[in-house]
Amino acid sequence: MFQNMFQGIIESLPTDPEGVIITTLVAVGIGLGAITALLGALHSRPTMSMVMFALGTILGYLLPAWLGLQINRSIAIAVTGIAFGLIGFLLHRWCVAFALGTLVSGVAIVILYDQTNTSNVLVAEQSNQTNASVQQTIRDHWQTAAPPFRKLAPWIAPGAFVAAVVFSLALPKFGMAALYALGGTVLTLFSIGLGHASDKITWLDSLKNGPMTVAALGITMLMVGFLAQVGLVYRPVPKQPDGPEDKKRRTPDLE
């Protein structure tokens, strides 16, 4: 499903005969994904603030052109970046819930597509060019998807989103562990797939890229990461004096 997307990403990179850029991207992606899956929930509030800040800067860069507004791009980037960063810090619990809902919804759609579409021949014909944009690739997959997918997707996506948001708000620490375990797993699997799509990377050849291998690796990473982070966020805190500074230090991200 993602072969055209991977090829498009690789083709969009600067000329790199030695494969240094793609190798660095894949290695960093795998490493960052593994760390996120195992330890992300430990520092969730600053992590979410930085993620929201990055999202705000991207929106600040794109929105003026999309909306046709005559606004200085630097000012828009600064304002939206700071605003989103503050939202990520002050509304941390809600940001975690909505991030988990979005991620779970996306994963549910990918799994549904994979289970309902047995052939991508039409997609390959429409997206034959390796430099097709991500948006065009997604549009082609939707237009050529099997009828069951197009019928179920509008129900599966919002249902998964709402269920994940409610779960995260009801059990905040479990929600944090689930978000970072799933996010780290997705980033790792995506990086591995990108590495397999590149002919410059050979050190991943020993890891098969078949659907069963990917599923087994993903489930294992998800379970190990979730259990590890639940253990970390629920670890017992040593009893300390009840001074104001000590209380402040012991206050978890969600409280």
C-alpha cells in the first residue's frame, strides 16, 4: 500500500548517490520510534508542547497561502507556533486524548484498507510516477478502494477516534502510555518500510518486509512499549517531606 508513498519520499530527497541522507533518516526514525515506544510517557507534557509547537509552525507556514491572506509568514509562524505550544502545555490531557484518537483512527483505516483490498493494480496504474505527492497517492487509493472499504471507512474512522479519546480522558496515564507506544511503533515500522524501499540500504535486508513479519513486530513493540510505560508512569514515588517545592516536584504531568 505504501510503496508508492515511500518511493515518492525517496525521490523528493536531494541527490544522494551514497545513500547517506536516506540511511540517516531511517536510522534516526527507528531509534526515535523505539525510544518513544518505551519512554515517551515519562516526559509527556514537554514532548506534547514541542509537538504542538512544531504543528503550529507548519500551519503558520501553510495557512496564509491556503486562505489567501496577506500576512507576513514569519509573524504567522511565530504566533501559531507559540499559541500551539501553549495549548500543548496547558491542555496537555486533551492534546494527548486527541492525538491518540487521531493515531488510532489512522491505524484503523490502514488495517481496514489492507484487509478489504486484495489488489492495488488500479492504484499502481494511476500512481505509476514515483514522484506522486502523498495527497495524490492517498486520493488514488481512496478512488480505487474496494466497495467494503469505502462503505465502512466513514464509520470506522470516527468510531475509533471517539473510543480512543474517551479511553484517554477516562484513564489519562493509560492513554499516555498507549499514545507513545503506538506512535513509536508506527514511526519504527514506517522507517523500516522506507528503508526497504531504498536500494541504498542493505542492513535491513535480514528483516523481512512481509505483512506477517510487520504485524508480528508491530504487535510486539506495541505490547512491550505499553506495558513498560504503564510500569513507569505508575511506579511508586518515594515518600518525601511535604514542603511546597517537594510537592511541586512530585506533581505528575497530568495533574
